[in-house]
Amino acid sequence: MSTREEAPVYFQEYPDGSVKRFSPDIASASEESNNGYKSKDVIIDSSKPITARLFLPDSPESSGRLPVLVYFHGGGFCFGSTTWLGYHHFLGNFSVASQSIVLSVDYRLAPENRLPIAYEDCYSSLDWLSDQVSSEPWLERADLSRVFLSGESAGGNIIHHVAVKAIKNSACHVKIKGLLSIHPYFGSEQRTENEMADDAARDVEMSDMYWRLSVPEGSNRDYFGCNIEKTELSVTEGIQFPAVVVYVAGLDFFKERGVKYAKFLQSKGVKEVKLVEAEGESHAFHVINPLSEATRLLQRNMSDFLKSH
């Protein structure tokens, strides 16, 4: 059967609407210590389903409470999983480096589950944290007054919308102290300068495909989840926004969108917005090469951000 849409190696959609996803190497969770951390899979909501992987440093350096990093993977909203080896190594090692508990969430994917479902699924992980903190042994030292959101690509998009919802929802029981947005994935009907470059055609084609598969039927790239300028965020709410660090990569096609995102937050009155560039690196390099020196540098920078907030 010929495909209607595809991303070689990762994803194929067929004319009948069926989807086939391809996974790279997979890592199993292990409650035994491995490289200084342990991990296990948990169920956020069995009815949808939404699952997650918990990472816990096995020898915390202090007896106090630990910050929590909630991570949402990338993949253009259409593929990706916390079980992928790159995510497992990156987040497990980060839990040790930062002395934090990490909750890595597997949300439902498009095109079967179009936006805003990913936002709703990921927000539900905050409710799960609040509900489980008194009964899940691995969360007994979790400090819900120091919860951080992070993710790369589509995940960097998701953390913004989860944070906006948390600000608007007075019933949210966790305190989001900061966002660590890695190579965030945004777009719009209006092309940016680098999207109009002669050598950008293939990247534009792939980006447009993911948005076409992800936004609600009948929407375009000016959908609020894609075009950050369409987000309903008042200056009053911007002032309440947590601290944000936006990571961009020098060789990333989406770098320009990440810079625009940081400027957007500043225009809305967000008090602390920092932009950090990894020169000479490509999109999602920390997942592709989770043991590289560039990845270790990213982990140290992220750890410093957690410790300072």
C-alpha cells in the first residue's frame, strides 16, 4: 500500500488513515540501580492510555526533598516515546546530575489524536503527580513546590501550553518553577526568513507535514498550538509565568522559531527568559547522542537552572 504521509525511519500514514511507527533502540525500565539511577514505568491514565517512566537517583546527595522534572518527548506530535534509548539515557543521567526525580510522559500521538489532546494528556501528568505523591514510594521525597517542565521539539511546544493552562487553573496543586524548552517546535502560515531559503525546501516540507497531521481538521498553521502569537496569554498572566530557559542549536532548522519564542515571552512580561545556544549542534542532539560532551554540557546547564530556582 502506498503511503499518504511519511517521515522515513520513524513514521508512515496510509490512505486508509492507518499509521505505522518505527522505533529505534528501546530501553527497558529497571528498578535495579544502573549508572546511578533506577527507573520504572507507571500509568497516568489507563483509559486513554497515558503512561510515563519515572527516574530516581539511587543515592541522593542530601536528605531533603528533590525537585521534579516533567519531560515531554518530541517527534512532531506524531511519533516518539519515553522508552526510546536516547531519552532513557539522557533523562536517567540527568536525574543523577541534577539530583531530581524525572517523570517522562508518553502522551497520545497524532494524527489519531490531534491537538489539543497532547496538551490535555500532558497536563494530566501534573494531576497524577499531585494525586500520587502520598502513595507512590518513589515520590515520597518529591517537592511539588519545585516542579519543572521540559521537553524538546514538540515537547518544547507542549510545556508552554501546559504552563499556560496551569496559570489559568487555580486548582493546580503543583508549583511550576521553571520551563526548560529544548529546540521548541512552533510555526505559522507566514514563513520566516530561513524557511524561505533555497536550501530549506525539504525541512519546510517535513515541518508542514507534521503540522498538517497534528492540528485539528480544518485548521492551519495559525492554530494557537502552532503559532505562538495566537496563544491566549495576557501580560498579567505573563508576569505570573515561571522562569524560562530556551535552548537552541546552531545548526537546527528550528533555531529561528526558538529565538522568536523567547522574544514572544519577553513581550508578554515574563520576568526571566534566557536563551542558550549550542553552537555546531543539530536538532535534538541530546536524544541522538545522549552520551556526547554537548549533551553533558546541556545537562549541567539544566541542572544549574534547577538548583538556582
